Amino acid sequence: MPSETIIITGASSGLGLAFIQHYASLPTPPIIIAIDNQPFPPQIAEQYGTTIHFHQLDITSAQKVQDLASTLESAPVNLILHCAGIRGLVPEIVAQQKQGDKDVAATETLEAMDHETMMKTFEINTWGTFNIIKAFLPQLRLAAAQPSKPKVIILSSRMGSISANTAGGGYAYRASKAALNAVVKSLTIDVPDVQFLMLHPGRVETGLVEWKEEGAIGVEESVRDCMRVLDKMDEEGWESGRLVDRFGVTIPW
């Protein structure tokens, strides 16, 4: 019988799907609760059978997320891997760039950014993350009685670091991730029996941008590196709430 239950958001594509395939392929896979607002790939569902329990819902809906959490009742959750998020690119400029230079930076400049894009990015990246964590806190706390602390891993970005911003631009994405850093910092204080980690997975080909970015790595390579970082979280002296890259190197906020 599986000994653990884990939750993975952004489950239908990109890093979320790659993490699901990693955990589902383990010799003794955990029960995986997969969440996404898009349908789950049927071939993956068929391959892994009852290991994966998929729920299609909007992570920004407090009611829908709470309804799902309520179905777990007293089941401990050992890990949340939060991969859901958007890049915060202005759609009209993205459409123009798809026909031209395919310049990601041009889709999130000072001149391009608008209210709708900014608010939607905060809604998903900042509020959506907080909504998921808050709803499943009772199940995470139930797992705190086990030998190793429950973990919440949030896929973040170096772009959320204020001190690392030397290029400008990226207004919606940078701001939503910087705000998320502040949210997680408060969570580490308010919920000390859960370990939190902000993890920058690298520039990964995930579909957040509609064309391949120069220097982007594959999801499998990123997951392999990220798993090494997750394994280190059980070591003595690991500080909850750190922002690190996929090699475990701390990124200043």
C-alpha cells in the first residue's frame, strides 16, 4: 500500500506532468492527487491507473479548492508540489511576436503591460498558491506527526528576486513572484511544522511561453536536478522558506 499522499498542481503539462511521471514511476509510488484547470492526458492516466487521482479545477477558486480538500478528510498530505502558474505576458503582444521576432521580453515591457495582465498574473501566481496551501493545511499538519516534516515546494523563479533584477521588464511575473516570496516567508513563521521551499527550476521548456526560448532545458533534466534539492530538505540545518535554484544554491531576495 502507498505510504504517502502528495498533491501536484499544474499537473496536465510541463513540470507538473514531469513530476507526476517521476513519482508515479517509483517502485512504491505515493497516492498522487493531480490538479489542473486543463484535462489530464488520457494516456498518462491509463499508464499509471489508480496511482493518480486527477481533479480539474481552478486553483483561484476558494470554494472549489476547499471542496476538494474536504474530500480528503483526515488523510495526511506529505508533500505539495505547486507547479501551476502563468508567465504574465500581454496576449496582444504575444500574438504579434508569434508572427515576428518571438521576443519574450517585448511581451512584458513597461509600454506593453496592462491592468488585466497584471491582475490575472497576481490572481494565479500569488493568490492561487496561497489558496492551495491554506486549503490543505489541515492535511499537511496531520502529516507533521510523521518522522519527516511535510513539505510544500513552490516552483518560483529567479525573476522574483529584487536584487537579481538587472534587466528590468517582466513586470507582472516579477511582481507576482516577489509577492509570493513574502507570502511564503509569513507561512514559515505561522506554520513552523511544515517545511517550505521556493524552487527556481531553471529556464525550462514548459509551455508558459508559446515558443522555445533560447537556452531552455527539458523538463526531465530540470526534474532530475530539482529532486536532488528536495532530498536535501531532510538534512539537519535546512532552513524553511529558502529561495534556491535547481542546484540548491540560495538566490537572494
